[in-house]
Amino acid sequence: MLRIITLNLNGIRSAWSKGVLPWTTAQNADIVCLQELKAQHADLTDEMKAPGGLHAYYHCAEKKGYSGVGLWCRKKPDAIHEGTGHTEFDAEGRYLRADFGNLSVVSLYLPSGSSSPERQAAKFRFMDIFYPQLLALAKSGRDVVICGDWNIAHQEIDLKNWKSNRKNSGFLPDERAWVGRVLSEAGWTDVYRQLHPAATDECYTWWSNRGQARAKNVGWRLD
């Protein structure tokens, strides 16, 4: 059995100081997909470059303290593919893929549009660029697992307060429709929702820092 974990770090250096390596080691994962490194290669310690004896690969953003994705692998991959081939978003460190035989595992960090209309427009550009690549991967004949922060809640059951968020980035109709196309036309599967189809599980992956959202489990399933 292959065990894959995805984890948005909100900064690898901060997560490291809080014990992410011992936690990850205890999970006994074969592959760990990381997002939001907020670090560049020069910021990484020797231990971060070989965490617990794992093979580590990072696609860092050019902008300091921003974005970035990584992969920690128990087995050394046959090949590593960095970036989508589009300069605007490759500079932000949003895509890293490892190949193991016929299996590919991708760590993805889709842009957030919540900070400004300009970033929402960038998010839509990334979605337009990435969709054909999703189609191509689905038709490649490879076994592909994409893990990461998609920054979109697909259905009403994927966030607690869906009614009040219908006009907010991450739950906009066009974003949700795009995920619907990915899961229908492009042929991908939301593995979590396939295994847990009920709305009553209230399992989320992101919570606001405001209003005790984490304690009250008022969250979103974005990952």
C-alpha cells in the first residue's frame, strides 16, 4: 500500500519549528506533497534538503516568502518535472511532479484570489492554462495522483458557511463549475469525496484565524 500525504505548511521554516518533521515521520508516508513553502533554496537547511532520510525536491517561488511547492519521497523518483511551462506561474512555484514507473504524483498550489481582483484574475488565468494539462495527464495512460491546495471548495458540503460565501473567492460559481469540468469532462476523481460522500462528516482542511473558526470547525475543504 502506498501512503501519500498532502500538507499546506504556511511556511516551511515556521512548520519546521513546530515539529512538522517528527509528525511527518510518525505518519510513515511514502510521499509527502507540500505547498506554500514561503522559502527559497538558500533558506533551506541541510536537514530540510534531506528530511528524515527522504529524497526532497522543491519548486520555490522567485518572490521571497511566497508560495512554493515540494515533494518528500521515500523512494528516489525516476524523474522530476518542475513547473507548468508558463512563465507567470512557474515564477510562483506552483507545480512539482515526481514519476515512479507509471505513477506520477503532483504537488499543486493553485493561486488564491481572495486578496484582490487582480489575484482573482490571475487565478482564472491559471485555471485556463492548467485545464488542458489536466486533460493531457488524464489521457496519458499514466496513473496520476494530484495532491495540493486547490483554493476552491467544489460543493456546498465542502464548507460550513456556504450561503454567505457564494460571492467570495474559493466558492465562486465559475470556480466551482471549473472543478465540475475537471471531475466530469476531464475524467478526474475527487478521491476524498468518493470515499466520504456524506455531507455530515464536516471534514475541512482550512480555517480562518478569526472567530475561533478552528475550534468551532467552521472551515473549508480546499485541499
